[in-house]
Amino acid sequence: MNSNDIVLPGEFTKNIDIVFDVIYRPYKTKLLEDAERNGVKVIPGIEMLLGQGAAAFKMWTGIEPPINAMKKSALEALGVKI
């Protein structure tokens, strides 16, 4: 199975408000694309990855993490243009 395989039918996202995918590559998985087509708010997996990285950074350094710079770098590394 790869990140664009989907085990849920596209109709699954018709009756929900939000889909949060934990996969961050590709940035938008088939699940997120299906959800967007159905008007559902989507949160890509990169958000979880960034949140975990930011929490670890703060825990280890005691310094507030530069989350915007982290996000910009992560999206650039993934080739995502927003």
C-alpha cells in the first residue's frame, strides 16, 4: 500500500466536517482530495509533523520554536507551493 491508496470510499467524506490525514507525502493524499471535493475542511499530515517537531524543539531547548520558518522549510522540501 502507498500513501495514495485509499481504503475509504469517496462518499465517506460527504457527511463529516473535517479530515486530518497523518501522511505528509504527498502533501495532499487522495483522501484529502476526495474530502475537498465534498467541501470538507482538510488538514494535511505536515501539520502533525510540524507540531511534533515544534513540541520536541521546545522541550529540548526551552526556546519557542520558529514554527513559520519550520513550515516554510518543510513545504519547500516537499516541493509544495502554497
